Amino acid sequence: MNDHHASAHDPHGHGEHGHHPSLWLYIYVFFALCVLTGASFFTYSDAWPFHHPGQEWVGWTFMMAVSCTKAMLVIMFFMHVKYEKSWKYVLTVPTAMMAVFLVLMLVPDVGLRTHHYDEGRMQRAAMPVHAEPEGGDAAEQGEHGRGH
């Protein structure tokens, strides 16, 4: 069939996209993104109550939650994913599964990379890895066994 016949049933030419939001919804989403960006900057201000040592994870967790919320708003509204048919799952679910698979396959490689270092490589690593001494425990070595 040609495009003229397909568009005869849809006077607006939207095809299968269905309902589109009004301009006000986009403005509300924009203001929500601005508020969330302000919340992100709040973690770096002096008013943020979790600047104490050992509490950095609270700021990191908060920033990740805000970032994921902002990404969700952009994807759902500005990329019109909220109004698409269920085919979006056919594309995103296998992609997400491959991403998780890739991470799981790389974790052992990254975690075990220092097991095959020689002494010279250990000393020149970005974060030096200090091997346990072969002839005694680390408590006997004192300050001299730490590689300084």
C-alpha cells in the first residue's frame, strides 16, 4: 500500500505513535529536570549534611538516584518512549541482558588482574599492589614491609 492510503485513516499523520503530550507536560518535565539538577549540585554545597569521612557513599547514592531519575525523564518524555508500542521491549531487554553479561564477564578479569603481575609491575601499578612476604607474616615486618 502507498503512504496516501495508510494516512487516510490518520488525519494527523502520526501513524502508530498514538497520543502525544501537550506543551505543558514538556515544560513540567523541564522544570523537574532543573530541580533535579539543583539537587545534584546540593550535594557539593556546604549545606549537604553528609560531608563527614565515611559518609561519602550517601552523596554518591543520592547522585546516582538523581541521575537515573533524570535519564528516565528524558528517555520517557523527550524521546517519546512512553508513547511507543511494546516493540521497545524487543530492543531494550536483549540489550540490557548483553550489558549485564558483559559486566559479569569482565569482573573476574579486572578483579584478578594483579595475580599475574611480577614485582616490577606491582610497584608501577596505578595503585601499587604489595605482595605478602614469603618468609613471615606482615606484623613482623613493621613499617619496612609496606614498600616505603
